[in-house]
Amino acid sequence: MHRFEVWAPLPKKISVRVNGRSLPMNGPDPRGWWHLDVEDAGPGGDYCFVLDEDDACYPDPRSQWQPQGVHGPSRVYDQAAFAWPKSSQAVEFQPALLASGVIYELHVGTFTSEGTLDSAIGKLDYLADLGITHVELMPVASFSGHHGWGYDGVALFSVHEAYGGPDALKRFVDAAHLKGLAVLLDVVYNHFGPDGNYTGKFGPYLVDAHRTPWGGAVNLEDSQSDQVRRFFCDNALMWLRDYHIDGLRLDAVHAFIDRSAIHFLEQLSAEVETLGNSLGKKLAVIAESDLNDPRTVTPRKAGGLGMDAQWSDDFHHALFAVLQHEPAGGYFADFGTLSHLKKALEQTFVYDGVYSNYRKRFHGKSAAHVPQHRFLGYIQNHDQVGNRAVGDRLHEVIGFNRAKIAAAIVLMSPFIPMIFQGEEWAASSPFQYFADHEDRELARLVAEGRKKEFAAFGWSPDLIPNPEKRETFERSKLNWHELDSSEHAGMLAWYRALIQLRRSTPALNNDEPGNTRVHVDEQNKCFSMERGSVTLFCNLGETMHTFRIAAKSELILSSGTPFRPNRDAVEVPADTVVIFRVS
């Protein structure tokens, strides 16, 4: 026997189609739920819902398996049937503390040539040996077509079939835990994808009263919003409980419009903490937000929203803007000086209540009092590579020498460092924007929109990859054979050394405000960053520069060949970074 349930306050009647029969469901109850117990239904059986007099049969909004894609029927999936090895039960594995982590963001479809979760298991030894502690998967919830970034998910409780489906994700998490790696999952709760989203036929998941870049906002505060919030909270708990995921990354929380007394993020944080307590482990929730609001990562007891950490775009923008050879447009126009980078490293938010020329208003609030391990630092991620016109990598934009400088600053920074797949060996493959929308008119509009977007920045439309062509997806796959070539091997060795230094040096794991001190020389384009016993010296100028150093300093790492004329100074070549430690 299986109980079919669905929240659907909009239809007047609902039938579940299972085993070739359409069976009327009971309901709705006062909160809009329908249910029916079916004697001869169970795991492995397909089903869908018929709403009112509609001839179509729609997948379950909470479907946990969509083997025929997001437009096909749902399949009953038994979460308890997977045989987790005893050594990897949820209560047995203890993830590394997020504050001590080194995160690796990867996209399942392009991480390996096969593009599956099972094939990604074969690379876990490599990640563990690199020094990674947390693997962050870009969204795996089912979306339209075979390949895509995952941010157009529509069946949010189901694992994308092209990645291997639900059991494959469990096998991946199990294998990662056996290697000592925690798994974080990127989830998208701020919108649904445009192709295959049938939730609006069941209930008011979205509202037109508020608009976002993707259309109507998710209903977090209007009529019947309690069940919409329940939908997303239950989704989060499912990944953490049933798939043994160790934490979530929430996409673009600034797109949430919620004026409730208890904000959705506060509710989600509390429920995740309760689940973690019952499992006996610390579960992490990381937000992406461009609001520069320290309340996002302030504990609930102190009046905040309770997120464990958030992405730090100000740090990325400040670092990229000084490494870029030519002035960059868009939001990078608000950055560009070493003083901006100094403020990001010392105080986290550059825009902390000051005027933003890009936004044409005052922006942000000071986070100088917030421990800096509440923020992730990075120079590459899926957005900052994939949203470039041709998806080119950092070393192609600023050169290998400056890419090494960027890695050193990120991994020596006071933030939790995050690496994007292939960054550590300066992968030659781009990471381009790709999609496979089954709605051909939508696919055409997406492709045309991409060309128009970058034509405004002076790009020829012929140079913009068509996101709907399969070759754009194939071109974005990592080439693991590159690791044997000297140029790529040299970058990989640099990353290994930096990660090892970070993980073995207490001073680099001190997140207290004031622990990082930066000195800049705007005229000569040089700066130093001191973190306890470790000091980084960087020369972004065009000629050799002399830095004063402590007499008992020893050289730990160098991206070039410095010269030490005496015990109190070091001469650093152009486009070079060196790291000293006081012995």
C-alpha cells in the first residue's frame, strides 16, 4: 500500500493515475491537502495527477524520482530502501567544521567526461589528496532536458536522472564520507525553472505582487504561504536527512521577499539546527546574498537570520578588479584600488553603508564585528566564470602569474576559501553557460537573449556560444589529462602547497576581526597582508619592489624568484607573490 498526498488548494477535484487507473483523491482538508491510499501501489510504480477537467496528467510537485524527465510521470521512491553501509550512517560521519574548511565547487555534468555522480566518485581521492574538506555540488534537482547548470530546477525533490538519479547521489555521498569529505548541496528556493514547472496548477507557489529577475516571487508571506514555506523547508530537510548531505548553499537569498515576523531563512535555520541535533552533527547552511547585510550570518539568538556563512562578493570583486589589466565595467566599476581590497580583507564588506556608483545609492552595513569565517572567499565560481561572454578562465584573463597571486590571496585570506572545479590546475576548458530546454521556443529565446546581452558590451554575436547547442556543454567538460603537462602541473603544485600551508597554520585559521592587517602602496601597486606569524607580500607593479620584513622571517612560498639583499628586506619581482613566516 502507498499513500499519495499532494498540496493543491486550487483544483476542485484531483485524481491520481496509477496502474492504468485514475482514482479520485480525498480532500481537500482545511489546509489544501489531498490524499488517497492505494493498495496495489508502491516503490517503482509510476503515477501522476489529473486536476479538474484537464486532459493532462501532471507530475507530483514533491516527486522524488523523475526517470522520464520533468514532463513525465513521477515514480514512487522508497528513501529507506537504500542500503547505507554502517560506516557511513548519518550519525557516524562528522564533517570538518565549516570554519576550518576548504570548499571545492563542482558541476556534476562537466566534472568528468561521463558527467554522472558515479563517475565523480572516481575523483574523490584526488580531492582528498588536494586538501579539500567540503565538496559543494551545483544543483542536482531535476530540470528540463539532459544538461544545464541546474538553476532551472523544477522537480526540487528529485535528483536529475542524467546524473544517475536518487541512488547515485546516495552512493556519491557515501563514497565522499568514506574519504573524509563533507558534501554541500546548492539548492534553489528563489524561483523555479521556466520549462516543466507545474506547481502553479496546484497552488500559489509564486505571487505576482512581487517581481524578481525570474518573474513572480516565491510566496513566502502572502495567503497560503505557510505550505509554500513548508515545501522548501521539507526539501532542505530531505537532502540533509535522507541523503546524508552535510550542508546546503542557498542560491540568491536576496531575491526572497518576506516581511513575516519570522523570516523564511530564520525558520529554515532553526529547523536545520534541530535536525542536526537529532543526528548528532553540525549541519551547515550557506547563503548567497548581495545585500551586504550582516544580519544574514548573525545568530538567531542575536536577532539575525542564523546562516552559518555567506558568499563574499565584495572580496571577489575587489580582488579581480586589481588583478584585471583593463578597467572592468558593471559592478566592478565600484572597485579597482588596492584600498578596496584592503577594506575587503580587513572588514569583509567594502560597501558597508557607503555610496555605490554602480547602484546609485548607499549600500550595505558594516560587518567589521563579524567573525570572518562567516564568509566564503573565492576568485572563481560558476557565476564568475560561466557568466562571462565565452566562459573563459581566470588565467586566460589575467595570465598565469596573476592567477597564482589570486590563489595565494584567497587561500591566505581570513575567509573560508572556495575553489571552482579545474581552477587549481588552470584548466583550459571554459565553463560556459549551457542549457537544454525541451521547449524549443524557449530555447530560441534563451540563445538570442544571450547574444543581445553581450552585444551591449561590444561582443560580436558570432563569438557568443549558443547555450542550447550540445557542443557548448561538451566544451565545458574538464580535461583531466592536462594534469600531466608542466604548466598545469605547476599550478596544481602551487595550490597544493597553499592549501597545506593554510590547513597547518593556526594563524591562518584565526577568524577574529582585526587579525588581518593590510598595508597598500597604490602608487607602486604593491601591498602586504599580515596574519599573525604569516605575511604575504605582493607586487602588482611593473618593476622590482623592495619590502621591509621582520629580521627572523623565513621564506615559505614564492610564485617567482625574490632576492633578499639583507635580513630586513626582500626584493619581489613584478607580478609575484611571496609568503614569509616569522620563525
